[in-house]
Amino acid sequence: MEVGEVDFNGETYLSFTFKEEFPKPPEHPPIITATSLDPEHAVNVTVFNVSHKGADISVTNPYYGKVVWHAIWIECSDC
């Protein structure tokens, strides 16, 4: 499990890398949730291109503020 944040300065897209890599393929990538922290300028947050090394985050509008994320990997023998 890992948590982190990325700072948006008017962008709509950023990439980030994990401090420690998750298990490599053929294992499944970690599951990531993310949300913006500014309730007055809320944006929809989408996480995509998830790998064992990192992911990309996009927001619906140019955004100035933090997006926090939480990544978790659960071993799954039947996946």
C-alpha cells in the first residue's frame, strides 16, 4: 500500500511514480483511488495507465491544487 499526492498548477494531466514498485506483470496492477482536496474548485479525477511503477492522473478542468491518491495491491490467486 502507498499513499501520495500530486500538485496541479493549471494542468489537466500529470504522471507519478511509486516510491516502491508493486509486483511486476503478469500480476495485476495496484488499485488506485484519487480525489482533489479543494472543495471550492472540485474537479473529477481519473486514474489511468496504471502499472507496477506508477500511473497517470487527469482532471476535468485546469486545476490548481492537490490530488491525493491511495494505491493498494492485493494478492489474488484466482484473478
